Amino acid sequence: MSHHKTLTKNYGAPPFSAVRGEGLYLYDEGGKKYLDFGSGIAVTSVGHSHPKWVAAVQKQAATLAHCSNLYGIPAQQKLADRLVAQAGPGRILFCNSGAEANEALIKLARLHGKQLTGEEGKRYSVVAAENAFHGRTFGGMAATPQEKIQGGFRPMLEGFKFGKLNDIASFDKLVDRSVAAVFIESIQGEGGIFPAEVSFLKELRALCTERGALLMLDEVQCGIGRSGHFFAFQKSGVTPDAVGMAKGLGGGFPIGAIWVAEAYAELFQPGSHGTTFGGNPLASAAANAVLDIIEEEQLIAKVKSNSASWHRALKALAKKHSERIAGIRGAGYMVGLSLKTEGLNLQITSAARGKGLLVVPAGHNTIRLLPALTATAEQLSEAVSILDEIFTEQDSQS
């Protein structure tokens, strides 16, 4: 397919038009069926068109779709209570996307720095990680040290420094009295699926506490059950000061949020931040339905149990095709298949699509496997079989 004549070309030309989804399957305009292991880039957390999710959205759309945050929104308040129950004592700020959640976190860092020093512009720096991706707004880009993201948009917002993920010594050198916060992804997604190690997160928590800097975690892609925990950081046992989330929270409807620990929740005061659409009745109904489904179908427990055997199968696949596959990384239903040849991730993405499997390319020559939390053991096995078929064909052609 070519670009549609009235759309800008900031995306590549689409390989097909998606017209319908059901469960783990996506259908194109010709009726072809795809096993969807992209999930709209980790968004359709409970699959496409889950009946309970559809019913909740339809009911809310027919009742009240939007009213703005000038008024109380019962569904939003319920959702906030449920997210606080997962993250710990604190408060929730709603928005519309992961990029907006990360912008709110950066603003929180600056408010924290101002509170510490009593003035603006004295302590506002943020230490992020090399290979990070935090979005495409100016704050998000500045926190994303990648040329493909920043190129063409300089000068960047100042005040960002970068340490090496899982290297506490590199962060120790950077977190000085100019730093208001440390900001990392619990599992780097776009960068190629690199998890923050448990020991590193614990050391980072101690470092931030010692230096008076906020520990802020980006869980936009890895949160809401994808890792086998509701939040990926929960595996480490640490408690951050703020967390950003989006993608899987709405199950396909745009919504983002940040959780702010009780100690810092008062930093946001009336007028300090706002959003017209964030957490509106329709978005909140969609997110509440997602949480209902996760709880009722015990999806996080299923991700844990199913992913153990799935990861073993993927490791066996990597061993079988070791000339092309370097290994696998990730947690739960967020897995990166690391490939040895530059550009092979794009080739495999295309070949998989031809065989009815949708995957997502990422940095460091990686393909991402991001099935819905509802994926069955049989569907996980089918994806491995398709990938095995593709790599076997490549072996025979070389």
C-alpha cells in the first residue's frame, strides 16, 4: 500500500488496512486473519473487542461521554482508587497518553526541585537512561537520547543527563544537587526490551532517597500486568515516588495516568497542570473494564504461568537458530527477540506478517512480542512455530 493522499508521511506506508479485531486476531480489508502479537504496541491488553469491555464502553457512551475535569467523574474516582490500591498510598493524575504521562512526571520533578530549593531554575535536572524512550513531546524527546527521535527538532529542552541502565555507578556520578529526579523505564521497550535489574532498582531507590531526588518510573509499555506483575517494578519490592502508565490501561481507548506517592502528591495544586480530556467518563469506563477483566479472568496469574513455558520455547528457538538469534530478553508477555544481523528485525517482521503473525520491531535489532494478556498457551506456541518456520526457511536459503 502507499500513503493515503490526505495523511502526512510521518509513518511508513502501511502494509494493510486493519478493519476488525476479535480476541488475539486482527483482520485486514481482504479478510486475512493475523495472530496479533503487537497488540497495537502493547495497548489491547484484554484482546480486541472483549465483550465486557465493549459493553462498558457502549453503556458509558450512551450515558455520558465527556464533561471535562471541571466536575467530579465517578468512574474516574473509582479508577483512581483501584490504581492507588495497586501502587500504594498516593494520588492519581489522569491524561490521554503515555507521552502526556511522562510530561506530567517531568513537571512533577521540577515542582519537587522548586520545593527543595525555594526557587525555580536551581534544581531541575533529570537523570534518565541511555537507550531510553519516553515519548515524542519536547519533554519526552529530551529524555530520549536517540538521534532518530531528536533529529530535526533541536534545541532540546535542557536539564537531562543520562546514565547506563543497570550500572549504579554511572547514576551515582550524575545524581548531584542539581538533580530533582531519576527517570527510567522499568523495562525499556522501544529501545529493545531491556529490563531494569532488581538489584539495580534497589540501589537506585537508596541513591534517590539519600540525595533527595524523586525516583520516577515509566511503566507506559510494561505496566498493567504485561510483565506478570501489575507494575513491572513490583518484582523488585521497591516503592518509587511516581509512576507513569498508559497503553494497556485503556485496552484500546486512549488514557494515561501518573501515580504520585503521598509524600509528593500535594505538589500539584489547582492550576499547576490540567487536561481537557484526561480521565473523562468514557476513558475511565474503558479502563475500569480492563481492570475488571484482569481481575475476573485472573490474567496476571495466567501471564506468569504461561510465560514460563513460552520463554523456554523461545530460548529453545534461539538455540536452534543461533546463527541469527542472539537471545531473548523481557518478562511475562513483553519479550524481545534479539537478532544478530542489522536490519533482520525488519525482515522478520515482514516475513511474519506474510504468515499471519504480527510482531513489532524495536531498537538494537530486536523484534517485540507483545500479545494480549488473554493469550492462551496454544496461541503462544503457535507464534513460536511460525517464527521457527521463518528462520528455518532463511537457513535453507543461505
